[in-house]
Amino acid sequence: MIRALLSLFFIIMIFPCHTLGQKIKQAKAHFKTPTDTLTGDFGTIGIFLVNVQLKANGKIYKFLVDTGAPTAVSAEIANEIMFDTTASAKISALDSTKKSMAFVTVDSIYVNNTVFTNQTAFVWNVENTKILSCAGIDGIFGSNSMNACQVLFDWQLEQMIIAKKASDLELPETPFQTKVYFQGNQKAPYIYSSKPKTRFLVDTGFNGYLNFMTNQKKTIDGLNYATQKATYVGIGAEGAFGYMKADTSYTYALYDFGIAQMTIDSIEFEITPGNIPKVGNELLKNYRVHLNPKKKRLSFYPNKQQQHYPETPSFGFSVLPNDTAYFISSMEVDGLANQQGIELNDIVLGINDISLDPMNEIPCTVLFDVRKLVRNSSSIELKVKKPSGKIQDCRLSK
């Protein structure tokens, strides 16, 4: 998550919802070929996107691949295809104001030469989430779909391979392997680390390394191989239900992390509020990862050029957009921006030569230009407007 934070945004998806009174249907996969290669991209949001069809030879939709969430379709698609949305279920999600969601039965999801049939999908308003809407995301290819097949995530090549049998994937014989625990109605995959002992959701919808929870901080502080690096206050996240509650998070460097019989020498992680520790894409990119639902096994095959994290200097703040403005959504205590007097909820009027007029709707191109600029620049000129109306200009250099 810290990598995404330094990149201006971090995205929280639905993450295990559980239903009461209704069950999420698991898909069935029908293969025309032994394997199917799904080539996609991480785009500007750091989460893998693939093309699917909901009718044979029909319109192409862009779904994000998310093992930590159930399959979902946008409200726009549900209306377009005239799904029956009268059924709903109570959910437990990160945004406590969201008590229930409509869900539909999806007869078919076509991916290349494979069709996934007879699964349920939640209906959610993508347009309420600025960055997901700008990325053109139409739905989620979730765990209750992927559990119907063998899945190989190869994020280094920006592709995933699906198959009916593990032997069709032609994998090496010496992986690091660990048991998978499928939990929740959508049967999301969880694994345990050996050092420290923690249960993690394997979440391809999370574009960070590792995420621990606040109630684990005391345990983490007691580890001689973990060092706290920064404290962020007021972190807000943009997710499937809009903005999540702001709170405090802590960034650490972890030097001896054990998972699947392998030891990772250096990795950066974050402690945040919530109740679901996660393993995300920034760690998974270092491996080809085979998810085997049939044998309840997860296998890691290290990439040739393995790289965990280059220490990335931060400007010490992150930004979120609303309909008409950007605002400072999180602040590193004693970080570069904090030292210059930048505060939470300051309205961002401009970054370098990009003018952000809070009276105008912010186009998607500007949103991604700002994100790229903050992520890649070594210095920026920042102009903000204080709640008092005062304008402040400052220069930040990493």
C-alpha cells in the first residue's frame, strides 16, 4: 500500500464481503483449449485489468482481477444488459455506511477461449469512485470466478494464465509452496506467514506489498527485524464505495519476512486500521504465483530479476480528487510537505505547470497526469489553498 500512497492514491476494493441469507455462487469454467493466456495491463492505477465479454461475440468490458473480492459488475452494465437486480444481500465491508448491495446471476463471462457460467456478481456504482471511473473499469473478475480454474499470475509479463489442470501450466518443479485457506462466501484465498505469524488475504486488488492491522502494531514493534520509517495521519482511501474513513497509518521496513518456506530480505509494509491483513501486487510481481483451488495450494516461482523494493523517497503527502478539486488526504508527520506547512484538507490549486481550478470538473487526463507527475518527479512546485482562504506556494524536493 505504501507504494501506492507514494504514487498519490491507494485503492481499496470491496474486500471480503459476507452475505446474510444469500450465498455467492461459485462459477463453473468450460475450456475450449488446455490453457488460456489473458494479457492485460496495470495501467495507471496499479491493478491488473483484463477484457471480458458477458455475451458471446458481444461488447468488450474491462474487469479488474481481484482475488480479494467477489465478482461484480457496474450498475451501468447491469442496466445495459437488463440483469434482474431485485435481489440484495447484507454485507460487511470497509465502508460501514454501506449495509447491502444488489447482486445478479451472470450466465456467462467469456475470456478468450474460456467461459465461466452461472455465478453471482455484486452490482456497484463505479462512477462514484473517480479513479476507477477514469480507468474505465466495468467490473471485477473475483475469487468466485477464479476458483473454477487453475490460475498463474505472471505480473512481470503482465498476464495471467488459466487452465483446467495444473499440469497444463508447465510449471517448474521447485516452487515455494504454502497451504491456501479459502474463507468467506466468495471463498477468498488466505495464507499464513511464518515470521511473523499472520494470516494474510492474497489480494490482487491491493496494489501494495503487505498490509498489517493497527491491533498488530505492538507485536510488530517488538520484532528486531522491523523498523518504523514514517507515520501518516488522515489517510483517506478511494474505493468501490467512495471515500473511506481517514485515520493514522505507519510505514515500516521489514528485513526478515518468512512466507511459503522462503525468506524475504527486505520489504516495505504499512499498518492501517481495519481487520484484514493483505499480501498485494507489489510483492506478487516478484514471483510467478500459481493459485491451485483444487489442492488448496499457493506456489511462488521467483522471477529471474527479483527486486523487492527500491526505497522510494516521498514528498510526504497524498492527494485525492472529488468532483471539483484535489485535496491533501494524508500527511507524513514531519515529512517534506508537513515541514513546509502543508496540512490535511488543503485544496491543491496546482502542481508544476498543471493548474487545478477547484471550480471546474477535473478531467480524467489531468487526474492521471498529476498522479504520474508526483510519482516520478524529484521536485515539484505545489500551490494550495488553506481552509482560511490563504494561498501558499512551496517547492518540495526529494
